[in-house]
Amino acid sequence: MMIDPKSCDTTVFEALLDARQRHGGSKLAIEDADRQKLDYNRLLLGSLVLGGRLTAGTQRGETIGVLLPNVAGLAVTFFALNAFGRVPALLNFTAGLRNIVSAAKTTLLHTVVTARRFVDAAKLEPIIAALEKTEIVPGTRIKIVYLEDVRAQIGALDKAKGFARSKYARRFHRSQGMKPDSPAVVLFTSGTEGQPKGVVLTNRNIVTNARQMFAHADGAFTAADVVFNPLPMFHSFGLTAGTVMPVLNGMQVVLYPTPLHYRQIPKLIREKHASVLFATDTFLGGYARAAEEGDLASMWFVVAGAERVKDKTRQLWDAIGTELLEGYGANECSPVIACNVPGRNHRGTVGRALPGMDLALEPVEGIATGGQLKVRGPNVMAGYVKADKPGVVVPPDHGWHDTGDIVDIDAEGFITIKGRAKRFAKIGGEMVSLAAVETLAANAWPDGQHVVVNLPDARKGEQLILVTDTAEADKDALLELARQQGFPELWVPKHILVVNNIPVMGSGKVDLAATTALVKQTRPLL
């Protein structure tokens, strides 16, 4: 199903106005774990009232840092900054002090918006203190703005201005200089390969990806759906897929501040009769195991991204009677590139590309079929902002984003991810996919989590280390299974490191850098 390019020729805030007009101002749009409810009218008015205070003393087009969890206040802040022509930079509060300060410097942040309640609960005081000491311009330090203080300053005049602006909201918004191709948000890479890069997404990028997802689903989503989103919005999976897409298409969104509450989340899903869930394999497995009978009965389907889906996770959701749809994306693509849909769910693949996207495969030495995937389309980012050139947006080469993933595409267009280009090891002259070896380990111990790390080896070029949380993991057992399933013995890891927990990032992905560091620390003991 195609999308109308004209429907994407708009800003995020204008798309919100269109959604209110189509679905009605009294329709519930957002609810959070604190039971704060926002219909479209309240979301719009709240954005215009808060935005007036929040942007005081800032410039049109300025990038403003936002350090908040998944609460209604974050959604209002996001739309408020867009309404007033400012660009939110959503800071990853799990990234650590060094990376957060680096992100602030890279995007030239003069202001960071947060909340005292969140800072206290997440113990972010050291990060706030470091930001307050950071000089973006010599002699001028970052200003920390607390939402509690802003709300306390809002008086009758602010509310009257907001109400008046809501009557001509589209005209007011356009007067703030925000255009379809203006930056709408800045997100950040993980920083595992150096300092974090800013990923600049335009209004057109985000609105297009929201429209692409809805069209690609081909009727699977309806305005009657309730979407449960526990994923942080500092990643575009949580922002665009889990929040903006449903809001722009009339679906209610239930926001939850952390994906780690495995027992609480299924109970809230039951209470809210949620029918759609966006999450990662790690979290989906946790929810399915922790749920009591009936907790997840309302769930029509779940959409998994950010990491490969394990067979055990599929089995858990199959037993519940919920269809698990695996997709694929990247922050740089707003994020969704491809996804399976009900009725066309090819397990083991990440589905077909979304409408309006061009794909290209570049040959990779040692890989017989498929290649390294490059993508182009209206959802591909404006560009990166890098630490060595703060504030300067470097666009992708001729509009093509190199995903760094090696994939195969079948005759029907279904995409199979073979692994990251950087997650192949060359052992004895043969290319070995670390993801394939992880699959072998998952076949041996389906209830565990497994990560394969490659390190230099003087004799064979590289060696593989399996990191697992399965206490009974044994190399001989893995070798025997490899023989039975036709895997080359060369693929069996040289060593196995058993740990209590595999390091995981805030987005739900395995923290490969931390896992590799763990292996290097314990390597002398292997």
C-alpha cells in the first residue's frame, strides 16, 4: 500500500492538528503510568501553554536538550517545542555522564529540560551537575530547566495566550519558522565506537515514517487500538513507532517509564486492554514469562525490533495466542525500514521494506549471497552531527544511508538479516557470522541469553568467545550440537564465559561494547 507524499509535506505539530481534526478533540491520545490522560484537545492546548514558557529566552530553530522518561510530560514537551519552532534533542539518560555531556557539546545545547522527580528517582544528580558546569560557549554554561518550576510559573495570562493560540494554531505554528524539511528532533547513537553522533531527523522524516508504518500494516492498525509503549523515546523506535505513529493515526498510547518492570507491565496491559505492543526481544521474553494467565489476552500483536527475535520468545507468545511481528530499522531511518505484518508474517525474516524506500546491496568479500544494505527514502535522516564539528549537519552520501548490516532479500522482497558487517569474524580465512553462532547457542540453551565476541588470535586471525547467562553452558555440548546441525566446527567458540547478566542498554539492545570489555577483563582466566 502506497502513501501520498503530500500527506507528509507537513510538520509534526501540523500532523497533530490534522489528527485532532480527523479523530475528534475529545478522543484520548496519551495516558501514562501516573494515570495522567490527554485527549487531543488537552495535548494541543498543553503544548501551546507549556511551549510559551519553555521557549522563553531561546531562539527559533534552537536545539534544546530534553532529559525525561516516558511520561505524558515528555510528549507535551516534544510537541510544544515543535509548535514553537524549536528542536528537541532527546538525551539518552542511560548512556552515562561522559556520553551525555558529549551529546550536549555536539549539538550545542544551551538549555536542558528535565524534572526534579525524575532526577531524584533515576539518581541523575552527577549528570545534572556535570551539565551545569559544561560551557558550550566560553563563559556561558548549560541552563537546567525543571518542568516543575515551569509549571509553577504558568499563570492565567499564559493559559489565556495558549487558549488564543489554539484557535489559530496552524497559523501560529507556521509563524515560528518550522518547515517540513526543518529538523524536528535530534537523537543519538550509542557511542560504543567513539563519541555519540547526533542523528538529525526532519519533520518530513518522522511524519513519513509514521505514514509508512500505517500504510504498510494495511489495515492491521485501527483507531480503536491501544498501543502500549515502554520503550524510551530517546530512540526512534520508542519515539516514532511507539508514540508519534499511533497519535497521528488516532490510536491511544499508554506510556510507561521503563521497559524493565516485567511483572508490572503485563498487569497494566491487562488493565488498559492494550492491543499492540512495541518492544525488543529481551523485553518481550521477560513480559511473557512474568505475565499471569489472562494478563496479555487483549494483545492482538506485538512488534519486535532492535535485536534478533529468538525462537523461545516466539514460542512464548505463540502460547499466549499473540502474533509476534519482527521488524528492522535504525535511528537514521526514523527508524522503521522493514516489518512483517499480519497475514504476511515470514518468520526468520524482518519482513518487506516500507513503501517509498529504495534498497541496494553491495557485495561483501566472503559472503556468497546478499550484501551490505544501503537504503534511501523520505524517512532517511537529514544527517549526522559529529563531535569534531559541533552543530554541523553532514548529510548521507547522495541520500543513501549505509546500515552496516549484511542482509539477503528473497524474490518476494522479504529481508533476512545475516548480521552486522562488524559482527563477522575472519577465522582461518573463512567469514563467520557472530549472529549465526549466537543462534547455535540459543538452540543449545533456549532459555538463556547469549552473545558472541570476537578477539584477535595469533594463529587463526580471530577467535570467538561465547558470553552466556546459562550456568550449564559447555563447549563439548555445543560442539556436539554443531555437528548434529551441520555447523562447521570452526564456528564453535574457543571459550565460554558464564555471567550472571548480559549487559543491556536502555533501548533494550545488548551492550556489545560492555560485553566485549567484560571478556577482555576476564580473558586471562579463560
